Amino acid sequence: MATAPGHDDIVRIVAPNPGPMTLEGTNTYLVGRDPVYVIDPGPAIPSHIEAVRAAAEERGGIEGVLLTHSHADHTEGVELIAAPLLHGTVSERDETSTPEAVLDGPHTGWVGQDSPGVTGEIGPFTLLPSPGHAADHVCFTRETAAGRVVFCGDLVLGHGSSIVPPAAMGGSLAAYMRSLERLAALEPDLMCPGHGPWITDPAAKVAEYLAHRREREAKLVAALEAGERERERLLDAAWDDVPEPLRPAAAVAMEAHLEKLAAEDRLPAGVSGR
Ligand SMILES: [Zn+2]
């Protein structure tokens, strides 16, 4: 548990669910005092939810819960928190759910598919629709005398990069790039990500994220222009720096890149099937 730099009424509690996608674990935020708002309760791990509830109790109790997006590692704990859900949808899926699993699973179609149009105010927060990582992804902005804070979920992470899956898994790289641009336009003073540490240099971080995706796209386009059409070799060419455990995630990310190029009429014919 740690308070945000310059904002002692923002607390971060990291859930014990570390992994390649979740980094050190999912970040749960308590915001305000008497009462507090909980952003992303995280996984349904009793010790984590207990820690969140105890910290909230010390700060005057929970007014309500807000979710940046429906992925399970952010939302599963909603039921255990037992406080009103003010924004978002709980899902069992995450960015690693395959299209097949999505179609065959008990839930069909992405929940909150229409929420990119969502805007408005909830308590002290303004909603910023930010699809890309997930169709229903939003950021929450809070203005205080100490500055503009954006709770950015998995749009931007404290370190490493966020995965943007293809449409069948709820993602869109084109939407993701527009979401990053909207986030940059807000000129936040501090960003609180869904995973990883506080982002105290938001402008530089968002610029780095935009540049990173453009660089991947340029590498992919270069490989296609060189005549490569095999998916495995396109992956080798454009994700040449990715360690083996993250290769499946990179393959998912490449699908989103190929979709974006196809939508822009920039994808040559003959790319091998999956
Ligand atoms: Zn996440």
C-alpha cells in the first residue's frame, strides 16, 4: 500500500496476481476520503479484497466501485467488495482469452461493446472513453488543486507495454492510437495505471507509447514490403526483441496490427492464415 506522489488521498494496493500481462499484479486504487471510491478492485483474492476493505474503512468507507474495463484481473473482486458498482462490467475474460474461447464460452460477445460512446461524470471523476485494449475501456480523470490525475487502466502501464488484441478479442489498434491521443490531449499531471508504478511524466510516457506502436507498424510494413507473407516470419521480423514467454502475446498483438493495415488498405494479399 502506497500513496500517490503529491496526492495523499490516493492509495494504491497491488493485488498478489503477478504475471507477464499483470506485471507485479493488478493495481487497486482508493481515491478520496470520507468516503472513498475504489477503482478496479482486482482479482477475487480474499487477502487482497480484505486489504482494500480495511484501508477503505480507515478512510471513511466505500462510496462505490468504478471499473476501467471488464477484464477479470480488474473486476473479479467486485462481488467480494460488496459496495455499489458505479461504472463498468464484470467479466471472466481477459486479453489472453482466445477468439474460440470467447465464442464457445458461457458469455458470447464482449460486454459493454457500446461503451466507447459513454461520457459523463461519476462522483469526482470525468469519464474518458478509451477503447483499444478492450472495447469497454475508459479512463477516469480527477481534478484537484494538486493537479489533474488520470486513472488510465491498461491503456498505459507503469512499465512495459499494454497488449492490444484484435477485434475478435475486443481490441482495436486504430481505436487504441486514438485513445492515446485523447489521453495526451488531457495533459495529465499524474497517471495511475492498471499495472506498474505511478506515471509521473505522463506526456513523455504517452509519446513513448505512440512511438512504440508506430515503430512496430513500420517494422511489419517493411517485412511485408520485402515480400514476407508467413505469419511466423512476420512476427520474427517485427517483434524481434520479444522474449519467448511473451511471444504468444506478440502474436495476438500482430493480429491487431494486420487488422489495422487491412482496414487502411495497406495489407498486401497472400498473408498466411493463422
Ligand atoms: Zn489488466
